Amino acid sequence: MPYKRLMWIAWPAFLAAAVLEMMVFAVLDPESLSLLGSRLNWSREAVYTVTFFIFWAMMMTSSALTLLLSLSSREINQHVRR
């Protein structure tokens, strides 16, 4: 059962992160990005990869919170007692 819930979190988050990545980089050029005032000297692929994993982590957090909020109080109490 825990793997099923993990997939309920990870798969929609993966899809949302992929769409967000496409939308962001349709507008921004990865080579024009800067961090703390200095230009990033990363390859395009590195920027795409790092930002994808950041987006995926953010979307997984959102999906996990949604799943948590969907649980009844009885289900939450059962998990706390274990």
C-alpha cells in the first residue's frame, strides 16, 4: 500500500513538473540565467535537469499535502499509532 500512495504522489507530480519545465523554458533561455547576481556557467542540459528536479520536488510536496488532506481523522490516527 505505501508504494501505491507513493505513485499517487510521484506520477502526477512528474507530469506537472514536465509541463511546468516546458512552459518555463519556452519563455526563458537557460544561458541567460543568473544566481546571486553572477551568471550561471552551466550547460543548458544541467539547467534543465536541476530545474526539473526542483519542480518535481515542489509538485511532489503539493501532491503529498493533497493526499494528506484527503485522509480522514481515523486514518491519520491509525498512522500515528504505528
